[in-house]
Amino acid sequence: MPLFQMPKWEWDKRLNGHNLREKFFMRNGRPIQKCAQFEVDFLRCADGLGHKRAYTECNQEWEDFVECGTDEKKMMRRLAIRQQRDKLVKEGKWPPNAEN
């Protein structure tokens, strides 16, 4: 059971038919510990602001927390690196010569 229950999770579960917490931030029914500090940072920032203001004023903390769970930016970086390598292979510039 999560330490904090955010209203957004329940809102997402009712509207979307799935629970984002279980999809991205839980593994085997337990919270992913690597994201715990990001969640605490967001909750400290959002404390006392209300639901709407919390997501506007603490947007950076929220984005950090979501990125920790989804690794979307990391996957996009990997894709860009792979595409650049494939481009260099096609041009015959990869792998670099060991002689140079």
C-alpha cells in the first residue's frame, strides 16, 4: 500500500480504466524504490497547494517523477543514438578504423 494516496491516481483509474501507479511505479505489488525520492519531492512541493495548483507549480518535480517510472527520455535517447549509428553504418563510416 502506498504511503501517500494522490487524488490523481484515483482520477486516472476511474477515467482511463487503468491505474498508472500499478503500470509504471509498482513492480510485483511493491513501489519501485528508485522513484521514491522523486515522489517525496513532488509531495513536499505540492503540500497545501491543492490539486490544480500542485500540477502547475510543481510541474518539474512531477515530470521528474514520471520520467523515473517510465524512462521515456532514456528510451528516446537510445533510439536517437541507434538511428545515428545506423546512418553511419549505411555511409560506411562505422565502425571507426582502429588504425586512426
